[in-house]
Amino acid sequence: MKNILMVFFGSGIGGILRFWGSNVVYKFLPATFPYGTLFVNFIGSTLLGFFMYYLDYKKLMDQNLKLFLTIGLCGGLTTFSTFSYETISLLKNKEYLFAGVNVISNILITLTALFLTYKLSKF
């Protein structure tokens, strides 16, 4: 039961951060492209990399904190289902270039964020 509560509370906080982060982005960038989703996916991937490659590797978090931060917080923060929906919406609207850029950007930026965090955690 404790594991479920750790994921539950982490997911709630991650969801709030996703909502806030996505909305903040659109104060600076146009809503013609899903920048908000890209932003929270980048942040979530960077955080996941830090949690797993630094904190976990250095044994700085126990199992409860790991569940809270990784499955909970990062799971609630990142938005693969939203990313998928937005990509299909772009395709339905014949925005093929934006759909392609969205897929490539989310994959490359989030993988790069995770990889860089992995490399930086070795210092």
C-alpha cells in the first residue's frame, strides 16, 4: 500500500507540474505547435535521468523515494499520450511538417536530455 501511495502522490504533483509547465510555455510561444508538451517531456526526461543516473547510482534514494520520483513524479509530468494525440491532430489537420517535427523533436530532445544527464551524473 505504501508503494501505491508514493506513486499516487508523485503522479499528482507531476500532473500539476505538467499543467503549469505546458501553460507557461504558451505565454512565450504560439499555440500553433505543441511546445508545451515538448517542454514537459524535456523536463521530465532530464529529471528522470538525474534521478536514475545520479541519485539511484549513488544510492542517494531509497525504494519509496524512487517510486515517488520516477514512476510518480516523472510519470505524471511526461505526456506520451498527449504527444500522441497532438501528433494525430496535426496529421488530421494536414499539418504534416509540424507532425513530423513534433515526433522528431520529442524523440531527439528527450533522448538527448536523458543521455546528457547520464553523462553529467558521472562527475
